[in-house]
Amino acid sequence: MALKPLYIKLFSILLILGLGILAYSNTFFSSFHFDDTPYVIENFHIRDIHHLENIWNWWPCRFITFSSLALNYHFNGLDVLGYHLFNISVHLLSAIFLWWFVYLTFSTPILKEEKIARHAPLIALLTGLVFVSHPIQTQAVTFIWQRAASMMTLFYMASLSFYVQSRLLQCHCEKRSSAQRSDEAISLKRLPRPKGLAMTLYICSLITGVMAMFTKENAITLPFMILLYEFSFFKTKEGFNWKPLVPFLFILLIIPIITLSFEAERLQAKQSFTTHNISSLQYLITEFRVIMTYIRLLFLPIHQNLDYDYALSKSFFELSTFLSFIGLAAILFFAKQIFAQYRLVSFSILWFFLTMVPESSIFPFGDVIFEHRLYLPLAGYAMFLVSGAYYLLGRNSIKAMVIALLLIISCNSVLTYQRNALWKDELTLWSDIIKKSPHKARPNNSLGLIYDNMGKSAVALDYYNKAIEIFPSYVDAFNNRGLLYYKQGNFAAALSDYNTAIAIKPNLINVYNNRGMIYAQEGEFNRAIVDFSHCIGLNPHYARAYVNRGIVWARRGNFIQAMSDYNTAIEINPNIPESYNFRAVIYAKQGNIADAMPDLTRAITLNPNYADAYYNRAITYYQLKEYDNAWDDVHQAKRLGLTVNPVFLNLLKKDSGNDGTI
């Protein structure tokens, strides 16, 4: 019988893990999406696990998030499987810590004598299942970069759980110490152990709290959550114990200090995708409606969307905005009114609102609504749903409560699996988005880019044009359309789009790089070098600009400068095949065949469809008199559509003694 509680806990953990794995079982090979490009695929800061100072100097408030991506990149490169396994593991652990947190809460002085505490294992389990299965969590789990939200929540929940367990042990020690003073038969030797364990857990709480602060800035609410928890579940007639809170008030300063200590440009590493300039007041009044939308999504998770077309509120007294404010105020008033009698329900509501503050208040973000912002607040919803179901149904029939909640959990699990199917690749995801946000510029631009990469330029052009029609100052759409024109050989149209983009926003690195490519193509080498140099001035770690500038230097015959730029590009980003190909060409011109060969092989390894690299390696093999290998590479180059120089072919036929017939 003594082992029964342990079996219940193990069963609960296994059930949460099993449901979570099933719900996300179709995501292991989902592609990179959206912000994954700047933060993972093209992020040189995560390329070297041995130099994490690159991350610290770039975005210190997300140091742990980016360090985890660096770890993934070190072991997995750009293979998505490792990234998804990590994200799903974080989600499962977050659900388990929530389960533990709720379980511990029923042992607090306020709740332990309540009737609901008799069902602590069941309520904690159901809360964990609601959290792990809810479809709104997919954006923070399946969207690789948004591990920032789920990892922060993991450390946040761990910190709270360690804190609560520490406080419970402390209360236990105080009671035992009081009993010792009244009954000398109790041995003092048994007191230090729980005291020591309590202190260890308290230190763990502080450590995980600090880790949350360096994962995502939303963790700034943690000290306030601990204060709310103390007031809700530990405050008794004897008074309020402030001592455990003091160290957490100090870690509250971490994010403001870092924000003030580092340049704003470093902290704004993300490119802005917004199509609006939003004031603090307009953002705030819009968030009244957004939060009501969030609440609807929690209770009715349908019509989910990665990129909502959400109109900004024009005035506080706009009907929908004003009614949303009244609704939110009513919910908060309800939480206050029931606080004494239904403590856990009230706390759950306050949890939701407190954790919404960082991203739904007066601090404008690029977008007013994103589903991943609900990841931590959903813990409050899960506690509210289960504890509310108990008071509505469970007091009369636990069976009815369990059936109702299992139905909700089952439906949510199916919705989660279906939602995850849309994250399979870029085309399925953005096709779904444009059905729901057809009149928003970003989905049109994104689909245009997808079709452009698929070689469907006519379809892509239509989407680019629609994006620009919707938002005439959308620089990303001008840049992408310019690149499409460039690939079609329409340099005049491409140049016009790039000039328009630069006039709208003068510090766009990609646009300068692309315009430089046109100048290089048209033989305006000086202008090209100016544009590539401007890119490098804006971002000294932009490897593509070094490669392109190196090509121009080489065309001008300045091989020393070209070699320097290729070397720098490879040092910054060793995964650009063109760097190796063009460096090999210079090695070959210098007669350095020994260094040219591995560079060409590396270029082909990075891009197996790189026709120019096959052709250059064929020439190198010819110089080494390895004629069979030369013929193999010639055939590969021709298969990939490259027209091979007939002079070289005649030389190869003559010296090899065959005509290259396979």
C-alpha cells in the first residue's frame, strides 16, 4: 500500500508522455518555417558550439534559447529531426512540471483541508493532459524557433514547482520544530534533513528562474507569480512571509539591466515583418480584443492561423474594443469575488492575465496576435478548466467530471494532430494561411517565394504583385519580385524594384546585395563593389556579400582581394558552396591544384546539383590526368544542364583516348 502513491505518479507521468507523443507523432520531419530562416538556417551565431559568446554578444536575453539551437546545429546540422525531438521533449517536460505543480498545490496550508484536495492526483493528471494536448500549443512546439516560448515555460514551471516543494518542506520543518518544543521525546537528529532538502530545492528554484530569464523575456513575470502564489496558498492568519521572495526580486532585475546594457540594435536581431507602425496606446486597446480572441481559442480551438489578418483598434470607444474591455474587466472582477471560496479557480484566472502582460500590454510588438504567446498562459487555462469542472460537476459526480474532461482532451488531441499536419512543409502551411488571411500582404509574399523556389515564376509573380497591391511599402515583396526579375534576365525591372525598396528602407542588407549582383552582371563593377561593401558595413558577418564581392574582384583581376573575401566568407559560414567553387578557380589559376580539388569536392558535397563545380572539377581532374573522373564530372555537368566548352571536350577526348561514351 505504501507504494500506491508512487504508482499513481508514474502512471500519470507515462499517460502525459504517451498522449503528447501521439499528438505530435506526425511532426518529426516537418520542415523549417517562417522565422526559422533568420534564426536557424541563416544564423551564423549558432554555428560554433565552442564560441557561445557570439550568442551572448548578439542576444543575451535569449542566450539559452540560441544555445540550444547551437547544440542542435552541432549534432544535427540542418536535419529537422533533432530539432523536433528537442522541442517535443521540452513540451512534455513542461506538462510534467505543471502536473507536479498542481499536485503540490493541494498540500499547501490553504488547500490541503479542502474537499478538492482528496482528488489531487486526478486533478493534477487531467491538468497535465489538457496542457499537453491542446492544439493552441502547436505553434510553440512544431514551429522550431518558438521553442523560446516552450523552453521559458519549462524553466518557469520548474522554478515554481521547486519553490512550492521547498516551501512545503519549510512549513513541515517549522511544525516539527514546534512539536519538538512541546514534546522532548522527538529527536532533533531528524530535523536537518528536510531543512537541507528545502534549501536545495529553493536554490534549484532560483537557478531555473534565472534560466527562464535568459530564455525569453516573458519570464519577467515569475517573481510576481511567486508573490501571487504565496498570497493565494501560503498566507495564513499568522501573516505573510516575505523572506523567500527577496532573492526573486533581485532576479527580476536581470532583464531590465541586460536590456539597458546592450545596444537596442543587438536586441532587435529579428527583421521586422510588421506592416504597421503601432503606438503603445493603439497596441494596448487592440490587445483587449486580441485577449478575447485568445480566450475563444482556448475554449474553442478552431480556425487557427499562423498569420492572422487582425485589424487595429482605432479608438477605445470602438464598440468591439469597448465591449472586450468590459468583458475582461468582468472576468477579473469574477476572479476577485470567488477568491476566498474557490481559490484555485481564481488563481488560474489571475495566472492567465499575469502571464499575458508582457506581450499584451503597452509594449508594441511587430504583430498584435500570435498563438505561441498563449503557451504559458494556457497553464492557467488548464488549471481553470479542470478545477472549474470539479466545482461544477465533480462535487456531485467525479465520474461525470472525468468523462467530460476526457472528451475535451480527446477532441483537442485530434485537433492537435490535424493542425500539426499543416506544418508538414511551407506550401501546406502558407496555403492554409492564405485561405484564412487572403487580404494580408505577408501570406501573399510568402507563397510567392515558395512558388518562386519551385520554379513557378508566373504564379509567384502574381502573389508578389498582390502583396505589393495590398501594402505598397512592403520591401520584402519588392526584394523578392526583384530577384524573380533578375533570374528572368529582366535587369531593368529588377533594378527598379530594388531601388524602390531601398528608398522605402535604406538599410536592407539583402536588397543591396541583390542590386550589387545586377551591377556585376551588367559590368558595372565599381557600383557592385560599393553595394556589396555597404552590405558588409551593415553586417560584417553577412557571408554572401563577401562571396559576391570576391567574384567581382576576380573579374577585375584582383585575385588577392577575391581570395581574401572567399576566405572570410568560409570562416563566417562554411556552408556556402560558391565560396569553395570560386576559391578553387583562383587556386587553379595559380597552379595550386592540390588545394583546388578539395574545395571543389566540398562545393559539390554542399550542393550535389552544382553544375559549375562539376565542370571545374572535371578540368582539375584533366590536369591531374585522371580522365575517367573527368568524364564522370563532365557527364554530371551536362546532366544538370550546363553547356560544356567544346574546346575542353576535344582536348579531353584526345588525351583520354575515348569520346566519353558511358
